[in-house]
Amino acid sequence: MLIGYARVSTDRQDTALQMDALAAYGIANDNIITDTMSGASTERPGLVSLLDTIGPGMTLVVWRIDRLSRSLRHLLEVSDLLMRKGARLVSLCEGIDLGTPAGRMVYGMLGAVAQFERDVIRERTKAGLAAAKARGVKLGAKQVLVGEKYDRVRDMLLRKIPGHRIARAVGCSEATIYKTFPGGRTALLAAASGI
């Protein structure tokens, strides 16, 4: 069974060109799922529904691969899912058909490129962090409660004001307060009394 998928990014665009190509391939209009949403989004209702229902022996056909996904990573995830479900993927413009040896070879090359891209990003990130650390840059999230704010929160905790009220008063989350003051009020009171 053939299922078509067509996507446009905005309401000002239409799917006519894609629909015509899918119909020429032999897909009935009733079997074409459409979305009007950016290809960068992986949570497209039509695509999500299609991927939930597709099964063995079915073929997902797209006009161009970028109609299915704008990210190589998402494309590989979708392709993997289709293969696990026993379904095929065909892209008309690129001539990709995962049901053929050549299509699987192209898919394998895409996977290798994606892995290379992930490795390069990982190496660049490590090198950037090491360079920043060597320059004395303090890594990690900025501390929110410093100086006067720190003193104010400590005083409010010692006066037994509830954490949620303190957070609202100083403009931070309650979690930030307890991250800055592990043990909260109890630890502060113990430290103040010299225990």
C-alpha cells in the first residue's frame, strides 16, 4: 500500500505540486497525508499519525526528502522506524528507495555523514571548553544568588519565611534557593548556633 506525505511551511504555500507528483506515482488522494508546518518541527500531527499507523508492506512516498525532514538526524530516525516496521521510504526527486540495495546504500552513507557530523561537533565542543577553561573562564551556569541577594535570602530563611515567598520576593526559583543553601533553613540554623 502506498501512502503519500506532503508538507508546506505556511498557509500561503500549497501542496499542489507535491500532490500532483504523488498522484502520478499512483497514490490516491485519500492516502496522502499533509501538514502545514516547518520541516524543522518533528511534532507534525500528520507525520506523527502516519508513523504511528504505517506497517509492514507499506511504502511512504514523498516528493522530495526535505518535505519529510529538514534535519539529517530526524530523517535517519524516521527511516530507522520505517525499516523496523517493515515499511519502505521512497523520495521521488532524489530517487531514493529504501526497498532497493542502492537506496539502502544511500541511507548508509547518510548515516555515516550524520555520525561524522556528531563526532565533529563533539570534538569542537570539547576543544572550545578546554580553551575557555585555559583562559580562566568559569564554566557552568551563573550563580543567581550572590552578594546582597544571597544575604537577603539567608536572612529570610533564618526568619522562617517559606521558600516560595522568598523566591517570589527575590525573583528566582525555590530550587535555586535550596541549591545555594543545601539543607535550607535547618542547616543555616545549625550553623548559626554553632552545632
